[in-house]
Amino acid sequence: MGSTVNLKSKLREATLNKQKEQSVFKNFVSWFEIPAYNHFRSVAFYNYIYGIQMTSVELNGFSMGFFPAESGIGGAIVSGPGCVPSEIGPLLYLNGGEDLNNVLSKVNEAGGRVVMEKTFLSESAGYFAMFIDSEGNRLALHSKK
């Protein structure tokens, strides 16, 4: 009797381990889109706070401004039907670079609003801050320093 229970337990453990192996991804985010009412204002906001130049295209009734990304996870500002900015819902953490204050310090001047200043999480996790962008989206920044 004991060996049957032990065998069932080992089979259940092996099944759970296989499921864990199959469901682990390197990144759980593969692409992101930030909705905007005014495409040009939103692109100008992110260009300013990051010091970048986004490329914009019109595609099937949508305007898209792409964050420059050489590798890793990319994303875009998107305007069009169904693209509604919001202060509620999922929270996207954007890379704040070496020190997120470099980006955060430009938010108010660019037409956004800082809602949580740079806040320490832990030595291993680093820092985060939250802001509302020019379109009314609540987003966060993260950095190690």
C-alpha cells in the first residue's frame, strides 16, 4: 500500500515539475502599447522625458509611435479606435535607466504629473516612481539606483 501512495506522489510531483518547466518564459511581456488621445502630444511627451526620437506610422486607422529598442521588449504609443488612456487598470513599469530621476524630473515639464516620487524598494529591487503621462495614463518607472 505504501509503495502505491509513494508512486502516486512521485508521479504528481513529476507532472508539476513538467508544468513548471513548460510555463516559464524568459519575459512575460513581449510588447506593450500605451493608449493616447492625441498621438503627437503623447509622442512628444515620451520623446522629451527620454530624450529619444520615436518613429510614427499610420496603420489601419491607428497612429503608432514606436519606442526605439535594439533588442528586448519593444512598445508603442497607439491612437485610434478603442485606445483609451486610463489611471486605473494594469500598471506598466518603464525602464528608468541608471537613475529614474533623470526621466522623472522631466515629467511635469512635459505635460505629465508625478504621483509618487522615487521610492526605495530594497537593495536587490531598487527604486520605483509613478506618474500620469500627457494623455492620462498611470505608469511607473523602475531603476536599480
